[in-house]
Amino acid sequence: MGGGRQWTAPRGTPAAVGACGRVDCALMATCLVTGGAGFLGSHLCDELLSRGNRVICVDNLATGSLANIEHIRTDSFVHLSLDIIEPYFVDQQVDFVYHLASPASPIDYLRLPLHTLKVGSYGTHHTLGLAKQHRARFLTASTSEVYGDPQVHPQPESYWGHVNPIGPRGVYDEAKRYAEALTMAYHRQQGVDTAIVRIFNTYGPRMRPHDGRAIPTFLRQALENRPITVFGDGSQTRSFCYVEDLIRGIILLAESGFHQPVNIGNPDEFTLLELAGIVIELTGAKSEIVFEALPTDDPQVRQPDISLAGELLSWSPAIDLREGLKRTLAALTAPDTERLDR
Ligand code: NAD
């Protein structure tokens, strides 16, 4: 195999546990996490490490930050600064591959349209190849954006979606739809043990305050007592999942033997105007609400149907919006931790 970048474990690195079955026994497995220095990826690394796994974080910091992983101090963790758009290899046993690398916020994928398409296509292809080589269980992070501006509400996994492929958001939505197709092809043709999680809007500590998503934007504006900017008339709805709930669902899915897509998100639905009101109330801000033009192809409604996750994984979210926002605020305002000005 020529051309790719290969990482070899330094001498003395304990071998990944091969004695336990990779799906039956998640303890002490080696997990490779692409995008592990991002918002969700870093929380996933934390949780996998806390469960006793070894973690290889592959991240070129395109939209992530070393600040998200600098608190991790254990020999069970390594960060490889690799761009997965190029072929890459890891010269040690890998049991689970969690593929999260991709720009995720609209600000990022509108700024990086070709990168977004390449990481969803080449990046997913290379990471699936790595999973195949290691006979690892592979999970790809897909998104509710595969449903586009949905005409079915709430959205079950069986809904094929309503996506504009050539609009500005198409680079993200279609990259993720392609990544799902590629994942199923590797499963059907190559026998790779794959899983697809369709993640709905998730929030929590380590979101970048300027990443353009509603919750960090509203929190930043409220903490600065500045006007809160709501797109359109604010009647569009979203459902927001706290990061801890999401990570629990992702790991449960990875450790299941299921191959079809599964929605993970919080079905409690709020209008953007309601969200702005809750943020003002919880922060005690004096902010007024101002309205700005609706972005192109902004979905009007968004709510996961999570019956499948309930039946299959006995999963449901445990942290409601107010509690999750309080935790996010506490992290944002705590000295020397998840700071706003990062
Ligand atoms: P993020 O931008 O914080 O994290 C993505 C990480 O991928 C970053 O650390 C970035 O540096 C890394 N990355 C990007 N391109 C790369 C490349 N070519 N090579 C190596 N690393 C690369 O985003 P996030 O919110 O943590 O999202 C993580 C995943 O979850 C994404 O795949 C996203 O599409 C999916 N997702 C997130 C949400 C959400 O609400 N946060 C919703 C749906 C889906």
C-alpha cells in the first residue's frame, strides 16, 4: 500500500487487547476516533478512556482544537495529527473505529465546501478501509441533515429526506448521504461490521462560541448582554440533545451489532424564539431579541423519532434543555475551564 501515512506504536506501547471479542467486550479495547479533538469527538474520547479503553485520536485540527484534549493525561491516549482525506494506516490492533471527522457547523462547512465533500467521501473511504484492515467495528457520525428540510415530522430512519443537493448546505448534507451509502456498500460488499448514527443537534461544553450554531451564539450574546440574533421570525423548531446523552447513545450503538441508521437526539422540540427566551431567563441577561434573514434552505422543523434507539438500545435522553443549558453555562463561566474566549 503506497502513498499513505502510517503510524506505528512506539516500543513499549501495550498491545491492544485482542483476547476479548471486540463487540462483546468493550473494556480495554482500542478505539480510533477520527475528529477526536472536536466538540463531540473529545467528549467521546473522555468517555471511552473513562471506561478503560485505549484511544487513538486522529485529527488535523481543521475545526477542532488541542484545547479540547489537553486535559487528557494518560498513556492510554495518543493524538495523531493526520488529514484523513489522504490515505492513513495504523500499525496496531484497532477494535472500534468512531468516524466523526467533518466540519459540522454551517459556518465551517460553508467556509470549507470542498474539504467537507472530501472528508465525507475520501476521508470516509480511507477510514472504512482502515476498519476493514483491522476487522474493527466501524461507526460513522451521520446527521439529521440527511433529512434536509423534512416533509415528514418527526423524522424516522425510514424517511429518505428532502435535500437540495446544489444549495450551499448541499456540501454537508450530500457528503453525509454519500458517507452513509459508502458505509452500507462496505458492509454489504466487503463484510465490514458497520453502524450509522444520525445525530440531531447536540450541545454542551467545548462548543466554540463563534461556531454559528444557535446555543453557543445565544449563550455568548446573553453573557455579554448583547442582542440575541434569531433567524427568520424564530418560529422554526429544533430539538437539542445534551452531549452526555448523545455520547452514551453512540457507544451503545457501536457496541450493538446493528447496521442500519439509528437516530440519536432529544425529541423535545422548541422554537428558536423559545430557546432565546430560556437562555435569557437562565443567564439573567438584559438582552433584547433581534431578527435576521433566514439562511438559504434553513429547515423549518427538526425532531427525531427515537423509537428505534429505544427498542434497540434501551436509550433515551435523560437531560432536559434547562438542565443541559445550566451545565453548559457552568462550564463556560467556570474559571480556567471551558472558556468563552477560546
Ligand atoms: P467539530 O468541528 O467540533 O469536530 C470535527 C473534528 O473533525 C474537528 O476536530 C476537526 O479538526 C476534525 N477534522 C475535520 N476534517 C478533518 C480531516 N480531514 N482529517 C482529520 N480530522 C478532521 O464538530 P462536532 O460538532 O464535534 O461534530 C462531529 C461529528 O458529528 C461530525 O461528523 C458532524 O457531522 C457530526 N454531527 C454533529 C452534530 C452536532 O450537533 N454537533 C449534529 C449532527 C452530526
